[in-house]
Amino acid sequence: MDELIVKPLVHNAVGGLVVLAALAALVINWRGAYVLKNFGPLQRASLIVLQIALMVQALIGIKLLDQGLGIVQKYVHYLGGLGALGLLMLLYWLPQRSAQKTSKNALGLTAASLTFVLLTFVVGGLYARGGLS
């Protein structure tokens, strides 16, 4: 793995995909909570895709830190990226009383996760362009 060099552009591109996955999960979970009033396979799949995207992004970020890049912004990334993932994992710890309640919990946690994702993406982008250094 040490021979593999990852460019920061890859991290930024995957970050864009994470934002899109979070937005898609929010829309899908909103539909599940308020239109279908159910927590079905599509909502579950959207959360799984978002969690995988966040994990891939975190691994790329760790590799960039290993390469000596992004030292200044590591706390933003740890709190933002891993915080977003932690919020999504909370869904599995909450009691599942009904499909409708689970769907609303999923929507709330997805919205909170999207907030972390957007904050991390914007602040990380500003740091990378030198706007906050």
C-alpha cells in the first residue's frame, strides 16, 4: 500500500459522490417517511450505499494523511466524515417500534449526516484551495 500514491483530486471527486449519495438518501428516506410511511428495502439500500461511500472516503483520506497531505484539516475530516458515519450507525441502535417510526428516524439521521457531509465538503474544499489557511 505504501507504493500506491493517491492524488487529492480523487478525494475531492469521491467527496462529491458522497454528497450526491447523501442527497439521494435524504430524498429516498423523505419519500419513505412521508409518502410511503414505511421503511423498506430502498431506504435501507440508500443508507448502505451512503455508509459505504463514507467509508471509502475515510480510507482515501487516511491514505492522504499517510502521504503527508491535509495535516492541517485532519480534525475537520475526522469530525465531519466519521461523525456523518456515526450518525447513520445510530439508526441500528434505536428501538424499531414500527416501520413508520423507523422511517422517520432514518430521515432525521440522514438529514443530520448530510449536514456533516456538506460541512466537511465545503470546509475541506476551502482549506484545499487555501481559503482558510
